[in-house]
Amino acid sequence: MSIFPRISLKPEVTEYLKSVFLNKEVLTAVGHQEAEHRFHKLLSCLSHPPSYTCVRASTHLAPLEEIRQRLAEELRKQQMCSSSAEEVSVQILPHPRIADVLILPVEGPRYARNASDNS
């Protein structure tokens, strides 16, 4: 059982995704039961927060380091405007392989499951 809640989509969005994800080619290749399983796994994955947020930087306008500093400053401004009094340092890292991408590790939200939880 997933610790993340089931994603809640509008019915028309769910139907659209299902029609695209359970197309004739997929059904022929893996069968209806496996295709349904994969579709539900997709919905489960969509409810999980990402481990990283990636930002593509337009390096023809400014060097990557300058963009990283501007992004950090903007995030600090937003943090000061939030209701949280606690200051959290945001890590902004260059992507190890893609020169114009910055990576921001996601710290949360994460559901902390207690040993007493039975749901």
C-alpha cells in the first residue's frame, strides 16, 4: 500500500489518460490486465512528489552561475513572504551531465508514517 494518497483527477482527465495509455497497441503487446496494472501504477507515480526539480537555464542570456544566484535570491524572497518563520536553505546544483540545467533537491512534502498507523 502506498503512503501517498491516490491522485485525484477530474473524470475527463482520467478518461483521457486511460484512452491514451490503454490504446490498441499497448493492449495487443501486453494484454488488458497488464495494461490496467501499468495505468494504475502511472496514477500512483503521479501522486508522489519528485526527488528533484529541474530548471533549464537560458545560458545565452546569462552565465549559469548568475542564473543560479538569481534563482536562489528569488526563492529567498518567496520564503520571506511565506507564513513560515523557519528559514530553509535551498540547494541549487548544476546538473552533472546537462550544462544548462539546474537541479533543486526536493525536501518534502513527505508523509511520515508512524509504526502505529494501520492505514
